[in-house]
Amino acid sequence: MIGNDVVDLVLARKESNWKRKGYLDKLFTASEQDLIQNATNQDEVVWLLWSIKESVYKAYQRIHYQQGFYPIKIAVLSLNLQDGKFRSVIELFGNIFYGESQIVDQIIFTIAVQNKGDLDKILYFDQLAYIKNENGLPISADYKKPISVSHHGRAKKIVGIKQNHF
Amino acid sequence: MNREEIIEKLKPIVEPFVNDEEAFANLTDKTNFITDLNINSANLVDIILDVEDAFSIVIDNESMEKMTDIENTIAIIQTKQAEK
């Protein structure tokens, strides 16, 4: 299962003031707030963590459809920078997810999957015809495979997992 | 506060974050902040914080989870006000 999210940092700075009182407490666990406080670029870490949570939320909808606003329950357990990619491990309702994020030209791109090996099988689409399944989640029009779509500011990404016939 | 009073107070809080003006003009109890009004989910936190301030209530995480549409938001505000 896959979920993705993009954050255009230029737009995020205009749209949201994460420094406002109470903001971080609603979104981030204590250990995530520690990561933010200790970061040299706090702005980047706030939106990096946020994009990881959004990606996991989307991936989780494929396992168990549960709409709602529960960012604080999506816990980023670890976050490490390796070879230019931020790798994360995330927990939600007892499920473990693996995230991979990159920051290019002030845009954060994140993908989250449940099977770690799927991170090596990501398909990127510039254009893809897709429809919505019974829960309103996107699937490819041709093979009806789950895909994830994210759009923010200057960035738009459509991703899927490489499988037979896809 | 009754439903109408809450809606009147809620509208100006929500408005700055709306990305679908038509859906906002045709607001109903079933209107969803994310899927209908196209509000960025990171801005849902702003709405929640503004609601806390405007209605002098505290919205716990469990209630926040359900605060995705007008109907639930009204119910949460009424419940929290009754608890005071």
C-alpha cells in the first residue's frame, strides 16, 4: 500500500504559521517536537514530518478506510538522512510504515509504504488517467491499481507500486 | 449556543482557508472541510485553534479527530460548551 505527499515550502510559509501557540502540540508527538526543536532548519523539519504523516494517512486508508483528523496518532519513530534521502519509520494503529523523502528546490517529496521493499518499486507518472474507487481513493483507470496523487504549490506527483501488469 | 449562532461564528473562522468558494457559499451540515471546501489539512489546525479561542473551549485529540465537517464541529462545540 502506498501514500505520497508533496509540500512546496514556499507556499507552506505563506499558508501556515506553525510557530503559533498550540500549533505543534496538535500535530506532533513529544519526540517529533524534540526533532523540530533540535533542528537547524526547523521550518524544513516541520513540513518534512507533516508530509510523512500525510503520506502514511493516505497509505493507511487502503488498509482500513478511516477518515478523520488524527495526525498526532501517526508517530514518526525515526528519521535519518542517508544519501540525500530522509528515511523514516512510522507507526499508526499498530501498523508500521516506511517513508522516504527528498527535498529538491524547496519542495518536499515523500512516499510511504507498508512493505519496505516496495520503496525500490516506485513508479512515477507525469500523467496518468485515474478514477476513484468506492471510498473516493484514486486507482489507475486501466489496471485499477492503487495510486497516490499529491499536489501543492509548484509540485504535483502521481506514484504507484510496480507490480505485474503495471 | 444553538446551531445558527455557532454557524455564524464559525463561518469567518473557516473562510480564510477555503479553496472552493462555491462549496462555501452553499454550506450545509454535511460540508466537509477537506473534500468539499478543499482546505489544506495543515490549515485544519488553524481552524481548530481559532475555534478554541472564539468559543473559549479546549478541543482534545479525540474530538479533533472528528472535526472534519460542519455537523461534527457544531456537535463538538456544543458538547465542550456544555462541559464548562
